[in-house]
Amino acid sequence: MHDIRLVREDPEGFDAALARRGLPPVAREILAIDAARRRAIAAAEAAQAERNAASREVGAAKARGDQAEFARLRALVAEKKEEIARLEEEARAGDARLTEILMGLPNLPLPDVPDGPDESGNVELRRWGTPRSFDFPAREHFEVPAARAGMDFETAARISGARFVILKGAMARLQRALAQFMLDLHVAENGLVEHWTPVLVRDEAMLGTGQLPKFAADSYRTEDGYWLIPTSEVTLTNLVAGQILPADRLPLRLTAHSQCFRSEAGSAGKDVAGMLRQHQFEKVEMVSITRPEDSRAELERMTRCAEGVLERLGLPYRTVVLCTGDMGFSAQRTHDIEVWLPGQGRYREISSCSVCGDFQARRMNARFRRAEGERPEFVHTLNGSGLAVGRTLIAVVENGQQADGSILLPEALAPWLGGARRITPDGRFGD
């Protein structure tokens, strides 16, 4: 959510920043609503002062026996009561409308974010690793015999519908091993604190991180009003909602492995084959809570944490900065990490790391205090995938596939797989 003072102080700059995201100007409308709301508040306060003064004089008029003045003052008190109620309702309505508009506007991009209408405007920052050369036609993950033996899309569709999968045997253990490998790496070497959080949250939590109100259709809601989280960014970031943290507790660096749920409302017809885009999936999430002056450096650190997972697994990737037309709603700047998938012959997103500034903090009233007695300031929040577990499994399968249909596994995973380095064509672990 945006600070209304920013709009008041620089309406042209605010509109210019939104225009970089392809949005029309809104500052004039915001300021008109804000001015009307402030006039109503001031008028209500003036009417309240008049009512208080009249109330004090009512008793004196009665004591003097001045019935005419007594009646006039009582009528004035009643009139002012109605006027105050009307003005306060006008102010509440203006405040609600102002909040509605500000809640629906995306974050403003940082100045160094490239301009562009969509993913075509993204800019590559760096690459790591060399895509492997195959002496046979590379298959997609769901076509590799060793993986196909442990992926049951048909039964999942019968039980749950499209965009679900049942993993079994080696594939189920590989997914579990990947999640444990990522968590252990982030905790032991990257200094993140592991959490286990709910997957059901209230409206306030989704509002705080920006999923509501604009993207309600992209998430699932239960009949009793809970939301299934699309990512544990929601729960991890909301750990500081409504809090005033001491400065010496920052930065907070958090991680969690969770089930995630997305309706994929806007992705009809995209990636329908295999398990690249599912309604239910697993992710290891990273969240950082920092002081404002530290958040940009923290974005670089978080990006390196995610990149490090892929490097340990020997998976080629590239890192891009998203342009203004491709960034998420709450982000000021986003680094996407895209892993090489030989079955598709291209890089695909496996992590997005974003700095959100104080955008989420304002929505959830998350603050810190630099020193005793000083005024609280809003924290800055960041989030990133470290990594999407299912997509990492896909990358391991496709990059490790062999001509005989088996899969050669990354050496880094051996401790979590009982030493196994290979999945045979029939879906069993081998040496």
C-alpha cells in the first residue's frame, strides 16, 4: 500500500511511476478524495466544538430561566449531533474509497528497473553453467522412463482433476530429498531460520502481502473463510504484522517448506502437460525483514542464496531482472532465476526474488524502532523461492536423463537419498 503523503508531495512523479507499469494516472482522483475526506474531518471537528460549547451553555440558560435560549441551545445541540454524524460518515466513506484505490495499485518500480511491456523486456544479468549436449533427443520430464514410472497423472486427474500429480517410489523420495537439501543448505550455510507455518490463513494475512483484494481469483478459499496459501511468503512475512521490532533484531532471515495452492486462473492452456504448472505444489520459501537502507543489498544476497542451490545441483541457469511490465504486484524489483530444461530447450523460471520496500509493511503495519524513544519506521520486506521443489525435480530429471531412460542424480543429493546416484529406467534407485 502506498503512503498518501507521497501522492500529496509528488503527484506527477507518482503517476509517472505507475505509467511505467502501463497504468493510467490516478493522483488527481486520489487527491480529490483525500481533500474531501480531510474537509469532512475538519468540519466534523468544528461542529463538535460548537456542540460542546452549546452543551455547556444549556445548563446556564436553564438556571437563568431563559426558556427561549434554553430551547434554542437544545435544538442547536441536536442539529450539531446530526451534522457531526453526517460528516463523520462522509469521512469514513472517503477513507474507505481511498484505501480501496491505494490497495489496488501495485508497488512503484525502482528507478533501475528496465521498462518493458512484458517478459520480452526482461534483461539478463548473468548465466552459470553450460547446457549439456545430448547424443540422443532430450525428453521432457514426463517422457523420461525413470521419471514416468513414478508420476501418475491419470489417477491424480481421476481423484482431483487436471493439474495434479501423484508421485511414488523414487520420484516421491527425490522430491522429499530436494526439499530437505534446500532447507539444510539455507539454515546451515545461508543463516536462515527454519519455520513450519499454517497453510490456512485469514483475509488479513493475504491482504498484508498483496494477494488480496486484487488477486482473489488466483487463490483457493474454504467455505468457512480461510485461504489456502499460494506461498509461505504469506505466513512468514505476516510473522511481523502489527509488530514494532527493535533495530538490533534486523535483518530477520526466514525460510519454510510448505505445500502451496494456486488456482492458476490466468494460465488456461499454459504448460498443461507434466507437472510444471500445478494447482498444488511444494516450495522452499525465503523471506527477509530489513531496515530500509539494507533491503537492496539483501535482494542480492537472497538471489545468491537461490542461485547457490542450483549450483550445488549442477543445474545451468540464468538470472534476469524483470521489466516493469512483468513484475509482480508487490515488487519494487525482481530477479528471476531460470533453470535450463533440455526437454523444452529453453530456460524456465524456478525462483523469483523480490524486494518490496515498505509496500507490504504498510499493509500489515510492520515497523521497527532504531532506538528507545524514537519514532517507529516501516520495515522493508523481501521474498524469494529457494527453490520451487517440483520445478527443481523437473530440472534434475531432464538434465540428468540418460539414453537408456535412466536418470543420473546430482552428487549433492546423495546424503538425502541413502547414497543413491541413479534412478533406473523402471523407476528404482540404483548405484
